[in-house]
Amino acid sequence: MSDAKSNNVERDMLATLGPPGFAHKSLVIALGMVVAWALVAYVHQLRIGLAATAMSDYFSWGVYIVNFVFFIGISMAGSLISAMLRLSNAHWRHPISRLAEAITVFSLLVAGPMILIDMGRPDRFIYVIRYGRLQSPILWDVLSLTSYLAGSFLYLYVPMIPDLAILRDTPGLSRWRQKLYGTLAMRWTGTVNQYRNLDRAVSVMAIVILPVAVSIHTVTAWLFGMTLRPGWHSTIIGPDFVIGALYSGVAAVITAIVLFRYFLNLQEHIPVDHLRKLAKLMLLFGLIYAYFVVNEHVGAAYTGEGAERPLLEKMISGQYAMQFWGMIFVGFVLPLLMLVTPLGRSIAGISVAAILVNIGMWLKRYIIVVPTLASPFMPPREGAHLAYVPTWVEWSITAGGFAAFLLMFILFSKVFPIISIWEVDQTKWPRLAGMPPIPSAAATVLP
Amino acid sequence: MKPIPLITLILLLWPWAAIAQTAQPAISLSTDIEDGKKMVQASVSLNGKPLENVVLQYFVQRTFGNMLFGQDTTLDDGTSAVAFPSDLPAASDGKLHFVVRIKTPAQYSAVSASAGFAGDVQPPPVTEFPRALWAPHAPLALTVSIFVILAGVWLSYFFVVSRILAIRKGG
């Protein structure tokens, strides 16, 4: 990489940390208002209980669990882009790995509270720990989620240490920034030993985070799969969730890249080619996931087995047909068709396909949760209409969840460089340490 | 006429109230053999003197409450007895726990006594639940698997933290 371009990365990243403009402030205020409204809705729910929602004795889960599964799904982004591509030595990941790692952390920070909100009585969460049964997939999910969140924080932080040192040494920063970067930079000066320790830490995290990520998606799938309900109790539900997470995770990364690339003027550092590579990954995972979805429904349709048949009828032509076919067209048919045509090689085409996949995957989670609950084994009481229509409280909290996710992302991008400076410009630290541009010792340990 | 102060009234009535409170019959329980038959016997006395014609109800404690198994009236010596429930399994301590309560006269109906005597039918031995998915304790293989996986993951995290601290030390 030429020195001119190396300096550009650092300069452009430092520029993104400058004072926020009018558009930035307006967006933060707007998102903050949505989050505040969601808090008002949540306080209302705390006051009158889950009666504020459309959940009932039949629909014990609703959009909160849909949101939980959706955000857990897109959290796969960090593990995929950063860890898998790091282990496969794909260097094109460098400018986008931090975005992906941040998506993982922020999506988990939204997913976790959705469970507490769904519980209705958050004070009872402690009972899951005090009286938790190791046999219960719910406790597995708690253990898995906390391990994944802790690992994701580490995996976001560790590769950021050299960049934090760059920021620490940048003159003219405010006092709080100097203090923050100085503390987090861990006295990094770019010695060979520091590189070696950094490489070990990042390599271990890249290996460990993958099975942990697979476990969280599998265990989340088992929350459904271990229940003897039509549509849930399936042997392929674990891998089904993992592939679905990979699909929606790549779509989330593409969406984030397109937005940050445009608003932070990062076109030079994240070329279209990177988006095309990600689009190919999205196409691959989309096709595999479509294969899983076909498997999921064809078996039930062909055998017409007891409880499965009415569930399938509800989805194909019944009360959930709109959501089901919406999911098929928006989540699979349209984006996959776009990606195999020349449209899928343009930024606009890739962006639209990724947004469609995001919407389709939320609908897919809705289809997983709600129609099964509308198909109970016990006949419903006379006159009961088995329908679930979320209330304003549930929609408000859902909107708040998405707004909180975006807000965390925007605030993060104002405090930390969204592109890994030292990974894009690998000559930076050896040069500052007074060493040759790529010293032989450091070159062997550079990830 | 001047009204009597309230405090004086309380002080005057206090001893009477105390006497009225203590004037309650006492019930003592024992077991006895009558005509070769095991009996549960209750003796009722008031101020140390046997109380006659008191109807007593005999209960035995079960898991979800007290089960009535007999009723008898005290004789002139203050005793009454009913047959020992030899067919009832004892509690986990090997005893049958009896409760005897006065039915009449009504003013003594709050008076009761309880005692435990060795039962004739011992309870079935308490068997521990096996480790199973449905039981209170998880199967050992599951428990070990979860802890090994968690230990592996968190030890890796600690290793990463140790590398971060090594970076801080400059090497």
C-alpha cells in the first residue's frame, strides 16, 4: 500500500471522529426519541403487566421473541466476516471486519433485553440463575448468550488496541478522548512482542468465537426444537437457524457497510468489490437457507402428518399466508434473483437485496414463532379466536430495539474508527516504532 | 358520679382476664393396651382435676392435612381412647403424628394437643430420583458436558485477557 493511501485511511478515520454535523445530530435525536418512546411503552407494560401485549395463554411468545431471534441471527455477522475470513486469510475483510464485530455486540445488546421484556416481570430473571435447571434449554441459552456477548466484546476490543494507540497519540483531541484512548490502548507502542501477543489473542478469539456463535444459534433453535410442537420439533432446526443467521448476518453487514460508506465517505477504503464479494456470500447462504426452508415444509406437506398439516395450511393459504408468502418473496425470491442478475453487481442492487433479506428474515422469525402457537394440540375454548396482533406497546418496543441498535452504532462510529486503520495500513506501527516498513519478525505475526 | 379512669379499669380487670385465659383444659396423649388392643389415649384435666364428658376428636397428620380417625368422650377419670390406626403408614421419621382436639364443650373447642408415636406400618424407603432430564438433577453426562464446554470457552477468554495484560506490560 502506498504511503499516500495509508495516510488517507488514518486521516479519513480521524475525520469521522470530528464534531457531529446537523444531519448526524438530527438522526441521533430522532433515534433517541424512538428509544425514549419505547421506554415509555415498557414502563406502561411494567405497570399493567403483559396484559399490555397481545400475548395470551395460547400466544405465550410474540414479537419480542421474534426480535430476539432476529437480532441473535444478525449477530452472526461478526463471527462470520471477522473470524471465518480471518482464519481463511481473506485480506479483503480488513476494512469491514470492525463493522461486522460491532454488529455482533450491538445486536446481542438488543437481543438480551428482549427476553427480559418478554418475561413481563424482569425481577424474576434472577430465578433463572437461582433455580435454573441444567436440563433446560432456557438456561443453556442464558449461558450461551452471556459467553457469546463476553467473547464478542473481547473480539471487538482486542484488534482495536493498535488503533486506540493511534488515537491516543493524535494531538488536539479533547481531554475525555485522550483519557479514554490512553486507558484502552494498553500502552501499545507496536513492539514485536506486542504484535506477537496481539496476534495470539486475536487468533485464539477467532477460533473460539466460531463454536460459541454456532452454539448460541443452535441453542436458540433448541428453545423451539425441544418443544413437542408442530413446526418446531425438527432435527434440522439447529443447522436451519445457523444458516439463517449467516444469511441475515451478511445482509446486515452489507446494509451497514452501504450506509457508513455513503455517510462517512469511505468509498475509497471500502471498494465496490468488497460488497460484491459479500453479495456472493449472501447468495450462497441464501441458496443453502432456501434449501433448508424447502426441506422444512415439503416433509410436512407430503406426509400430512397430524398436527403439521393444519399448521402448513395456515401458512400456505390460511391466516398467515400473507406473512409466509411475503417471507418467501421478500426474503428469498426477489433478493436471490437480483443477486444472480447484473443488478446484483451494482451497489444499489446489492443494497436493495440486503434490505429485502433483512425484512424477509424478520418475517421468517415471525413465521417460526407465531403460526405454531396458533396451532395448539388442545382444542381452544369455545369461541376463542386464535389470532395474534401485536399491540402498540409491542410495536413501540420493537421500534425502540431497532432504534437502539442504530443509535449504538452511530455513537460507536463517533468515538472509535469504524475501519481498522492498522489492519488496512500494516506499515503504520513498524514505521512508528523506528523499524523497517515490514520487519521480518513482525511480518510473521501480522494476522 | 365520677367515671372510673380507663387505666384503673384495665388494672382491675387484668387479673381476671389472666385467670380466664389460663383456665383451659390440658390434654395429654399416650398409647395403651386394652384387651390386647393398642389404643391411643387422651387425658383431659382442668386445673389438675380430670374433666368428664368432654368429646374429643382424634386426627392423624397426613401429607395434605389432618385425617379424622376417631372420636370418644372422656370418663370420670378424664380419659378417652380410640383404636390405634395400625394400618396407616408412618411419616418419614417412623412415627404417626396425632392431634386431639376438643369438640364439646364449645368453650374449649380451641384446645388441642399433639404427639407422635411409633407407627406399625413403616413408610416406604425414600428413593433418590435418578439423574435424568425430568428429575431434579441433570444427567451427569449433560452436566459434565456443559461445564467442560463453558470452562473451555472461559479459559480461552482468560488467556486472551492475559495477552492484553502482557501487551500493557510492553511485551
